[in-house]
Amino acid sequence: VLLKNGITSAPVYDSAKKTYVGMFDYGDLMTYILLLLKKMEVPLEDQTMEMRDLIQRTSKSQNVPVKLASDLSGKDPFCTVLAETRLGAVVHDFGTGIHRVAVMDSQGNMKGILSQSSTLDFLMRHLSEYPQLQPVMQKSLQQCGLASSKVLSVNGEEKVLDALITMTYYEELKDIDQYPILDVNAKSTFGYTLSKLQATKAHRMWVVNDSGCAVGVVSLTDVFRVLSGLIDE
């Protein structure tokens, strides 16, 4: 379903309980693969009932229902908001690391999924309606504190499995970008960076210095962390 529709996550519906029970994304898939291949161990005290059921089924080569693998990575939980929720409140949520929220009506029906990308697109298209955001748009990434961060890499000769282990360990496996390499200069303005993220629908940008060396990564979560300080919740 993810591949067919070109999406990175999908809500999981429990027909027996008649309710949504979680989200399934590529982070959950990678965690499932690592558990299946016994490349990841989860302490018994940290295992949920669903995880224990999943581990038992995989050890017996049994089919695993997707509801057991939803939110398996623990990095992108299923979060809901009412349709009447102020956008500012969602911006604050996105600044904490939440990537998307399910929009529900008062009867518990899902009206849609609101993502970091779609919210950024809305804010950029309606930027003139947010005068409090105008000053920060002219600041550089350096001035916003976004110009440098720890850059993680893997050797080109490493096994794919080892790369996945590294990504999972450092919580770097989130949304998948359509464009593999995109960068901005550390001196680029915050507004330019947001425009580039909006235009490419990317979830992160490499930050490079004048020599073209990667000195950091700026993600949508970083962007919303800055915006959340300027938009009233």
C-alpha cells in the first residue's frame, strides 16, 4: 500500500474494535526486519504485549498482522487532533518530533492526515498572513542555530543491513525523500531553506559550508521547532 500510493506511512484500522490503532511506516518496517533477522534485541521489560506476540510469531515463521508492527519503532506514534484544533497547536506538536497527525471528527471518524510537509506548504503559501514570521525568514541558518549538527555517515562498502542498524540506532530512519541529495549553505536564509523544502517536498536538507563539506542537517522538525517559538499555540 505504501509503495503503490507513494506514501511513507498509513493508519492501521482494527475492524474488530472499529477504531484506528496506530500508524505503520518505513521505520516500523526496518525495526521488524531487524527483529526478524535477530539483529536487534529489546529488553523484556521494554516489550509490549504486541511486540512479544510479534516476536513469537516471527520465531515460528507465522504471518504477522500489521497491527502488531504499527508503531513498532516507537519513533513515530499515532497522534490525533480534532478538526477544530488550532493550527498553532499542531505546529508546536511538529516541533517536538511528531511527523503527522490524524485529524478526527467528534464521532471518532478520520477526516484526513496532516503532515509536516503539508503544513509547511500551507504556511509558505499564506506567509503574508503571519507577520510575526517575516523577520526570521531573513535570518541565516547560522543565526537560527541550524547551521551545524552531528553528521552521521556509513562507508560505501558497508552492508545494507549494517547501515539500517546504524540508522535505527541513531533514529535517523523517518520519512523517505524523493530527491536523495539536496543541500543549502550555512549562510542561506531560513526563508530560502523553507522555500526549497516546500518546492522539493524534501524532509531534510544537508547544510554545507563554503567548501561544499556537510556540516549539518536541517529537518522539518528543526524548522517547526523554530516556528513554534513564533506562532501562538
